[in-house]
Amino acid sequence: MLTRRIIPCLDVLDGRVVKGRKFKNLTDVGDALEFAARYSAEGADELVVLDISATLEGRKPFYGLVEQIAAKIAIPLTVGGGIRTLEEILMLLRLGADKVSLNTILTENIDILARAADKVGSQALVAAIDAQRSGSGWIIKTKSGTHETEISALVWAEEVERRGAGELLVTSIDRDGMKDGYDNELLSQLASRVRVPIIASGGAGTREHILDALKIGRADAVLAASVFHFQEIRIAELKTFLSSNGIYIRTT
């Protein structure tokens, strides 16, 4: 039985952690290095750090911040934002990241997955899927949610898995920051189609929402931001709650 994971996420803009709703109305909530150190000490299983403006601004990945964060934490680190080349993937891993999260570039150059998997292994490659409800299904958006595609999120998940992604980071744009629960319908449909682990993102408001994502949505890991940032949910207490509800999880 695989251990389920609890993963805080830092959305970073100009070195600061921000939070919004449905990828909009961003507000500053604190220093990235301070948050990273806190989550490592509090017993988070992993940390995801995303530069949310790098792709839109055509910038390189935030190498300096990645190196600083990696030096401060003792848990696995996933980083994303602005990654366009195999060389950038390799550089981020050399600087201390354990995995890289790829999103927009995959719709432009899907071959980068296979090339990167040959070099670093699929376990280091996370395909980020930002999904929005469209009719009876979901489509993906890219460029920090600003660019709409006609690509089915379910079909895309199968494609990126086939090309070499070792994990999926699935964010419901509709539920991002709303605190009314994850899109468990989307998650469960994806879980029935792919074999790689799925990280649920978008919608955490209560401990029960996280439990539902793991049980009903069949996610392998749960990512959240503001409920952890503002300590509305504390990681150690969450793990105790999940364990008492039959979820196999690494306790702190």
C-alpha cells in the first residue's frame, strides 16, 4: 500500500508567495524561504514551488530561489514555471530540485518529456494539468490559466503519461482558492485512466475535503496552499485525522 502525501504549494511572484482565486486576484502572503523552512519543519511530505509569471513573461526559471529553498528544507522539492528546455530541467535538478513540473511547454513540445525521461527518469517529471470544466468534461489551460485550449484534460493525461511523465499535478481552475472541495469527479475519472500518481490541487477548505480527495477522488497526494499558509489546517493534525480515517500516511 502506497503512502499518501500532503504537499504544500508556494505560488511565487517576484520572490514572494501569493494566493488568489481561480488563478486571479493575487495577494501577497509572505516570504518564500520562510514558508519553505516552516513546511519542512512541520512535517510536510514534499514541497511544490511554482513561478507563476515566468512563462507569461518569457523568463528563465528562478534558479537562485530554487537553490536557496533546496538548502533550507529536508523534504523533496518540485519546482515549475518558465521551463522550456532539457538544459533548464537538468540545471534545476542540479540546483537541488527533486522533480520539475512542466505545463505550457508540453503543449508546444511534447517530445521534451521523452528526452528528459531518458536523461533523468520519469520519476523526476511532473506533468501539470490546469483543468477547467467545459460542458460534460474538462479542457486544459496553459500560460498560468490565461490560454484556453480545446484539449480534453482526460485525453491529455493519458498522452503525457505515455510520453514519459511520472506524475500528474491536477489543478481544478474552477475550484482554485474557493475552499469548497476538490473536483473529485475529475480526479476519479483520471485515476481510472492513468497508472501514474495523481496530485489533487484546487479547493481545499477543510480536513474533510482532503480526505474526500484521497478516498472519493482516489488521489495519491493532496496539494494545498492557503489553508496551510494561514494555518487553518495544521499538517500534523491533518495527518492524525487522515490516519484515523483509514488513510495510510507518514505521520510526524
